[in-house]
Amino acid sequence: MSEAVRVLIAEDQALLRGSFRLLVESAPDLAVVGEAGDGERAVELARRLRPDVILMDVRMPVLDGVEATRRICGDPEAGGARVLVLTMFDLDAYVFAALRAGASGFLLKDTRPADLLDGIRVVASGDSMLAPSVARRLVEAFARRTEVAIDGITDRERDVLKLIAAGLSNTEIAERLRLSLPTVKTHVGRLLSKLHARDRAQLVIVAYESGLAGR
């Protein structure tokens, strides 16, 4: 039996922290290893407890979730902890900054309990989790920006990147492009390396900033 995914909850409202704890601990494959009421405490606990996933509120006292995410994702002592941002609003500007800071995805706080648990599992597995309503906001926000060039990737890698930005899994990409799953994984790995992206969530950002997504 595999070990449970270790989760750290960073949320300044005690009632919500308790609710998240009860929800996470209701799943046999997930375990809460700590709670933080502000961003600074979250950074401290990430270094000490080295969780697999951190549920991160963006608006917290002392240190906000964006800066806490940046410090955690850039700190080897955090053990590669992955951050899943939780926000009340899909228009929250902090969400975009958190993704750039290294967050592996984001969900709305009113998401269904089962979807939140699945989101933790997805992020723990190395994939990204983007709430559909917020992903639409990404399209709208980046459509108004100057496009950033992406060089050095092949036409096939561009195809894969566009489908990643559309939210498709590796299996779905393989089916859409009629490629084998190992081939898709190879393309994803090359994209991560060439574009200096930490994970798929950052590949999504690159796709939007380059104007590739939404075409």
C-alpha cells in the first residue's frame, strides 16, 4: 500500500482550516501534517515538515500566499512541495502571480469536496489543476497582452503545448494527436526543459503568454 499524500493547510480563517482538515482526513490516501494561519508560518512548516502538497490561501496576513508560494517553490529545503492555490474569486489577480511564483494549480474555495480531494491527488502526482472558470479568465487576461515569443520548440511540441493549455491529459493528447503515450511524455519533458518550466501549470502560462493558447 502506497504512503498517503502529506498535506499542509495554509489558511488564515480557523473555521476553514478545520473544515479542510476534516475533508482531507476523510480520504484514506491523504493525511494532514500541519496547519498555518499565515504565509510566513506556511514557509516555516514547509521547510520543517516537507509536505507533498500545500493548500495555499492567497490572501493571508504577515506574508501573502503569492510570496509564500515563491519562497517555498524556490527553496530546496521545502523538499519539492507542490502548491495548490485556493481562492474565493476566479478574477483574483493574485492567482496569476501565484502561478508564476511556482504554484501547480488553483481551485475556487466553493469547489465540490470531491473535486478538491482529486485536485490534491492530481497536483501530488506532478500534474496541474486549473479550475475551468479560472482557466477561461486566463484566456481573457492574456488575450489582451503583448505576445511573448517561444523559440526552440518543434511544430509537434507546439501542438502538445497547445493541448496542455487546453487542459488535456497526456492520454487525451496521445489520442488527439494519434501518438503513443510514451511519445507524448517525451514531448512534455522536452517542453519543460526547453521552456524552463517547473511543471505543467507553468507550461500553461507560457502557452497563454506566447499567444499559442486560444488560437
